[in-house]
Amino acid sequence: MSAPIRVLLVDDDALVRSALTMMLAGSPAVRVVGEASDGDEVPAAVQEHRPDVVLMDIRMPRLDGLTATERLRARRDGPDGAPEVIVLTTFDADDQVMHALRAGAGGFLLKDTPPAEIVRAIELVAAGEAMLSPGVTRRLIDRVTDPAADDRKAQALAALAELTDRELEVAVALGRGASNAEIGAELFMSVATVKAHVSRVLQKLDRNNRVQIALLAHDAGLV
């Protein structure tokens, strides 16, 4: 049996942290190893508790979850890498959700998400899979006002032009929310080969997770 996924909870509301701890305690797949009450406490908490996944509130009084996510994910090239991040929010059309995803968060959860779905999201993100459905991604992009949309499209198309035809197929499949197994079945590749392609796409495009590739495909209008 594999070790439980180590989770750090970051939320300025002690009641929310307590509720999440109680909900996650019922699953042997995850273990809450620490808490933080604000974004500025995240670096020290990560250093102390070595979580695999951080559940990060967006709105906090001193340092918001967006900035904390950007700083945390920027450490991915360090000796210890960086944990994955799932942002917590009250509204699924929050523009800060999109900003957090672009900054490197692996997905987002509404605070009233059922416990089983929270656990499943943690498992997906810890395994390097995206946890955004295509519908959610499209709705976020459509609802969030982005005056730089045209610039983003041009930049996305230019970036994706660096990929081979096969790599581009994989990137577009990621934009549709496909899993490694689904991509393999669609493109007649083994899961190991899909993982290799995903790694090369991430490296070529200088992104740090599948969600950022999915957003790039959406920005380019390919999904």
C-alpha cells in the first residue's frame, strides 16, 4: 500500500481548516501534515512539513493565494522541487482562479466540494494529472474578462509552433482534459510514451504542469 499523500492546508479561516482536516481524515489516501493561516506562512510551512499537495485559499489578508502560488511554483527547479497546488475558492468564475492556474496551480476546488471529490482531486494532482474538466476551463476563460486575449492567442500560437506535430496533438488533447490513458488510446501510444511526450512539451514550453498546457491550447483557440 502506497504512503498517503501529504497535504498542507492554507486558509485564514480556522473553521475551514478544521472542516477540511475532519473531511480528509476519513480517507487513508491523504494525510493533513500541517496548516497555515496566510500566504506569507507558506514557505516555512512547506519547508517544515514537506507536503505533496497544498490546498490554497485565494483570498487571505496579508498575502493572497495567487502570489503565494506563484512564489511556491517558482521553486520547482530547486533541489526539493515544489508541491502541487490546488486553489480553494467560493466562486468558480473568479478571475483570480484563472490567474492562479496560469501561475502554476494544478486545479481548483469550490469550498463546498464533497469530501470524496476533494480526495480524488488531490490524488489526480499529486499524480501529475490535470483536474479541470474542459467545460470548466472553457467557462472560466469565457467568463473572465481578459483585455489581453488577442495577445495571449498570438503568444500561444507562437509557443505551440515550437512543437512537433505529435507533441501538438498531445497538447490539444491535454486542452480537452484527456488523461494519459485517453491520449494513448486516441493517438495509439502507450501510456509511457504519452508521459514522455507530455514531459517534452512541458520542457519546450517552459510550463510546470498539464493545466498550463491546457490553458495554452485554449488561448490559441485549438480547443
